[in-house]
Amino acid sequence: MEASEKVQCLIIGSGPAGYTAAIYASRAGLNPVLYQGIQPGGQLTITTEVENYPGYPDGIQGPEMMVHFEKQAARMGADIRYGLATKVDFTGPVHKVQIDEEKWIEADTVIISTGASAKWLGLESEQRLNGFGVSACAVCDGFFFKGKEVAIVGAGDTAAEEALYLSKICSRVHMIVRRDEMRASKVMQERVKNTANIKIYWNSETDEVLGDKKVHAVRIRNKKTGETEEVPVSAFFVAIGHQPNSDIFKGWLDMDEAGYLKTIPGTSKTNVEGVFASGDVQDKVYRQAVTAAGSGCMAALDAERYLSAKGVH
Ligand code: NDP
């Protein structure tokens, strides 16, 4: 493989972690190159109001906030590019990352901030009707089903939050919960239970999403009785958690059974020298914009110190 470019610091991913790493690495003179990945701006671009990011007393829309992050990184001098990391080779002291299945870049340090993506149930109908009533983001797509009946599957904080969001736009929300209790925090559970137009189906699973060209119903199976029920809905939202975007690092970096990259506690260091991880790809606990940004900062500082210690920078 022939590398066509050599950089000091390569950042993969453009959520709060990646852009913060880019801001710090630029200011430290590492001339970072950042590849944005499939979804520039990351998961915050598919949310609406962000009220808990410090510094925005009136809240801010997620996509707008990510534009701010990007602008700040660019102003500091980061080289921000479209492109997806498709392969890595961490055998040598200089690391190699392939972009868009063609170009290879050599980097003294790599900061991985590839984030996480929504999980799907795995039903054929769910895949076929994706974008035609099936969605993994209520806040992005709920608007299209204003005044209609919709279904949502999941019972964590995300599902609870999205069910509440939908209850304000849609006439009725059918919430499918696979156990007899929810995983969501108590306060969120109470809010869901006390919302008149949310109907909860306990001990239930999605048998099939029904529709030819677009969703018109969902078949729900009660796991205790085995009975199925067809509920007419215009949309089906999936909110069953996320998985880290770490596939290309399999075999190179240590990860847990769910695929989250392992870092040395208190640092952003992976098991490969000069390769650092930040944001949701290595965090299944906090997963907040502000914690991701903080860990992006850590990764840039770790990268700078690594290069200084090697005498490269
Ligand atoms: P979680 O992993 O917490 O919850 C996933 C939910 O989906 C669980 O209820 C799980 O059921 C259910 N589920 C998983 N697979 C299936 C399946 N195949 N069929 C049906 N149901 C399924 O993910 P979240 O995205 O909700 O939350 C992730 C993290 O982010 C959590 O730590 C959460 O607290 C946090 N968060 C915090 C928010 C806030 O504070 N405002 C908002 C959103 C998220 P089961 O319980 O049976 O395993």
C-alpha cells in the first residue's frame, strides 16, 4: 500500500469529541487533519434542542451547535475534510489509515472519535420500510407524523424521551416494552406513565412492521400470552440503544464485548502507542456532548505529549 500523505495528527470523526480534539491539536501546532465520516457533526445533528451544554444559557439546536464546533476548529487551523476511514494498519510506529477505500494516510498520531450509531431490531420489514415510516430518530422525523398515531420500541431514557416528544406532536403513541419494567430513569418513567396519549404494551415485542410502500400498522406480540395485535400506525420509531462505530479497529485495538474501545483509565490511550480514543466510541456510560468534548480535549493533549516525548514535535 502506498501512502499519499503524511500528517502529524489524524482525527477520525466530527462529533463534539473530534472537533474538540481538532481545536486543541491545532492550537498545539499539530496541524491536524480531520475526516468527518458519514454523518458530519455526528449524532447531535439528529437532535433538536440541547439544553445541557454549558455556555448556551438559552439552549441551542444540535445541528447549529455542531456548526459552531466545526467553525471553531477551522478557525484554529484544522484541515477538515469529507471522507470516511475505511481501514487501518497499526503495525508500524507510523500509523496508516485508509480513506474512502482508496487513499492511505500516514499519521504519527491518530485520534479516534467515530461515535456510536443507532441499533435496529433486525426485522426485514423494518429495513424495507426504513425512511418510509420507520425511523431511529423521533426528533428528526416525528414532525412528519403530526396528528397521527405512531409506535416506538424501547424502554431506556432515549425511548422515554422520544415517546414524550412524540406525544406532543402525534395523536397517540404506542410504546412497545419487552419486559414488565422500563430501564429508563424513574423520573422519565413516571412522565411516560402519566402521559395520557402514551399507551404502553408491557412484555411485548414487535412481530412485524406492516406496510407495502409505507408503514400502516405494527403487529405487536404479547410474550406472556403469545397473542398478537395489529395496531394501525403511520410511523414506527426504534429507540433501543446504540452501538459504537469501531468495526474497522477490530483486531487492532482492545474493545469490550459490545465493541466500545478500551482506553487506559484516566487517559485517552488505547493499547496501541500513538492511537487515542475519545467520545462515544469509548464511552458507554456518560455519552454526553460535554463529556465527549472533554475526552476529545484529553486525546489531543495526550497526542501532543506523546509526540513531544518522541521528539517528533
Ligand atoms: P439503553 O441501552 O439504556 O436502553 C435500551 C432499551 O432498549 C432498553 O430498555 C432495552 O430493553 C431495549 N431494547 C434493546 N434491544 C431491544 C430489542 N431488540 N427489542 C426491544 N427492546 C430492546 O439505551 P438508551 O439509548 O435509552 O440510553 C443510552 C444511555 O444514554 C443510557 O445510559 C441513558 O440513561 C442515557 N440517556 C440519558 C438521557 C438523559 O439523561 N436525558 C437521554 C437519553 C439517554 P431492556 O431494558 O429489556 O434491556
